[in-house]
Amino acid sequence: MRCYEGNILTVNKNNDVYRYLVEDQGKILYVGDQLPDQYKGIKKFHLGKRALVPTFVDTHQHFASYATFHAGLNVMEARSNREIAEMIRNFASKSSDKTLIAFGASPYSVVEKCLISREELDQVCPDKEVFVVKYDGHACVVNTKLLTKMEKKVSSLRGYHPDTGEMNQEAFFEISNYITNSISIPELIKNMQKAVDDMAKKGIGSIHTVSGVGFVANLDITMEQFFAQGLKNGFKINVFPQSLNIKTATRRKIPRIGGCFECALDGCFGSHDAALNQPYTDDDADTGVLYYDDKKVADFCKKANRAGLQIELHAIGDRAFDQACKCIKAALDDYPREDHRHGVIHDCLPTESGIEICKQYNIQMPVQSAFIDWRQEPDGYLEEILGRERVLKLNPIRTFLDQGILVSFGSDAPCTEPDPILWMDKAVNNPNKKEAISVQEALRCCTINGYEACFDEKERGSLEAGKIADMVVLSENPYEVEKEYIREIKVERTMLMGKPYRSCKENILKQMIRGLFSHRS
């Protein structure tokens, strides 16, 4: 039994701040300003200027992909393609892998203002396959060795650009599938263990992962399910199968379905394939790509809804957002459900009519506040392709909350790092001030709203008596820090079920066998 004394930010219904919290055997026994007599003699942890908050939740990431890329070469901070090339050269010299994976290349954050090319990759690494993924996770650049290996499979697909080595849309997915299947299962699980440990250091106690990215027989979905069930340190993983076939979820007894890739309704701004109602301003013949017609999406939503599954759909552009909202509405009109918690992911450029549907039908929104003023896709670039009027409508979190829509934050990792302090900072200090939100609201989006987005709020997400003691100690109280300095707050300790976080690194076979025989969903 332990008592915490100081700034207890409960994130309960009223955002109450109390002085004391008592925990025992992984459960919160008491939260309040006056410590009851029966607890006065127990050991106290004095917070001082620090604050105790619920653990954070990442409500949208690609866990297997993030774990893989996290173990590879991150080039997001590079300032030039020359720097990226040198990073790859050094990485290749130290790696025994036949395929090198780098992530985070952006034409908008380097001085050349273009992606690194196949020719440049050949100059620094001609003898190994090189796979450089664009920051948005929807395109890549490959060297000649990898292109030669995949040429027969991708040359007839949309998005094939052999001159530069850039692959997007179907060509990218095909190469991504090849890379995914080339990674050994033990290596991937080790990467997943490390990724969980790293996320816990940032105060994350739960993730929602969208899975199904090219493994044979959707092995990654099954593997992530068993991995999640085999964890014994309290870290919570909710798996969303990225499939339009509801049996992918029901056969595995997973109560949810959706995500990106197969469940993406469009692409992204950076690749000019986010589906727009009006053309891109730099190409009046281009409105992006809507991957499916309304009937196909509506039929999927109706089948999934009737099967009792929770649905999430990827939508970046306004045309895709409209399609997602209309098709989920059609499913609920077909078979009404009181507490479905269906969601639209990203919601970067929503429409008023779509927002109204979300409000009326209780459609929730896992959004990425990290996309606000994003170095990899800066506002200056977005204004060039979308125009000022549409840029001012991007990521309108204030508008969503004012409409009573459940908003939660996530990383879309590996596109951005899972970093809840960054999410709060971006949402509170939004350069578009009319869409900025309060610190209290931002903390809710990182905690209780995220747990509510996947039916976990009765056990986790706020510091209230009876709930699991999943808690984070922050270096300072975010309610008292000047909002401009929120980014400087540090996570000092993460506790799951009342105990300091324990690494999930262990014998891979033991963990997976334990997961196989677990009955957790």
C-alpha cells in the first residue's frame, strides 16, 4: 500500500485536482483532499512540484511497422539528402542485414526540396537492398538492387516510378509487403518488446494498433494479438485488423476492425492522393484518390456493424472524410447500435456536414495533433497545395470538442513518435489559435478519452477509486506551467497496476505461448 501526496490530476468528469491518492495491490483505494485515518500511517510518496496523472494512450499507431522502423534508421531530423545518404552509408557499414530500412524522408524538410533518389542510394549502398520510407508511410524510395528484385511485381502497378526509385500507392504496398515478410518472427518480436519499453518511458500504458500489413495469412495480426495477451507487466494493447473482410476479426475473436492500408479511404497530402472535394491548388485536374466507391465502403460498414464490431476508417482529405461519415451513418441507419464507438481516423480536413454526422451518431475521432505545424509536412507546403482557406480548416480539434465529439490523440507511428507531451503541446499551442484547446482538454485527449475510445474507461484513464492504478509521474504540473513550456515537461516514472514499469523483454517463446493460452480479448 502506498500514498501519493501532492498534485493528483484525476482527469475525472470534473477534472478535479486532489492532494492524496492511495493505491494497494494495483487498485486505487482512495483519492481526495483529506487522508482518512486508516491510511495516515502508510508510506508516502511526496510529489512536491511534480504531478501524478493517468497513463497516456496512443489511439492510433501501426505497432508492427513502428517496431520495425524504430529498430532501423530514423532520418527525420536530417537537413539534407546528402546527410541522409551519409547516414545510410554509415548504417550499412555496421549492419549485417541484407535489407536496410530507413524511415522519415521528407522533401519538405531538406534543403534540396525533393526526396532522396535511387541514384543517390546506389552511390552509398549498391550491394544491399535499401528501403527508405517517406515520412507519411505512404511512399518509399528504393535502390537499384531492391528495384531489380521487385521489378516484375511492381512495374505494372500504380505508383511505379523507376527513374527516381519512388514508389507510392499500389507499388509501395507491394514492396512494403515484401519487406515485412523478409523480417524474421523472433527479430520482429524483439523489436516489439523494445518498442513497448520505449513507449512506457514516455508515459504510455496502452496503444490501439492497426495491423495487417502484408504478412502471409495476416500473421502479424495473430502475432500482435498473442504478443498483447502474453504481456505480464500491465501494458494494454488493442488490435484493429486492417481488413475489409470481417472474418479477419471475428475468427480471431477480436471485437474491432479497421485502420489504414486496406481500410484507408484515401492517401495523404504529401503524396497528392488525399481525396479532396476541390482540386489541389497546384494542379486543377487533381482531386487525389478515393480508393473505393461508396457502395463498397458502406457494405463493409454494414456487415461489420451487424457483426457487433467497432469500426475505424482512415480519412485524410475532405472527400474521404465525407465518405467515411456517410458510410458509418448508413451502417447505423441499417442496424442501430447504442454504444458502437465507431471512429474516423486522422480527420485532417473535415467538412461541416461530416462533423454534424459525427455529432448525431456519436462517431469518435482518433486524431494526430502531432500533424499540427509538422516539420515533415509544414504549413507552408500545405498552403501551396491546398490554399490558405483549406489550411485554416486543418486539424480543427477545438471545433470537434465544441460539438461534443469524443477526441483522442495518437501518433500514427511510425509517422510521428509516440510522445504524449508533444501531442499536448501541439494541441494547446496551435498556431491557428481559434483551434487551440486548453491544457485540461489536451490531457483528457491523451488519457481518459483514449481509453473511452476502446471501451477501457471503466478500468483505466482517470485516477478514481476502484480503477486500476496505471499512473505517470510528471516533472511538473501541466495545469500550472505556462503553456509555452509544456514541451519541457518530462515523464519521470510510469506505473502499471501500481508497480513501476517492468521491461517486457523476456524469452520470446515463453511470452508467445503465454499469449496463445490467454483468454484476454
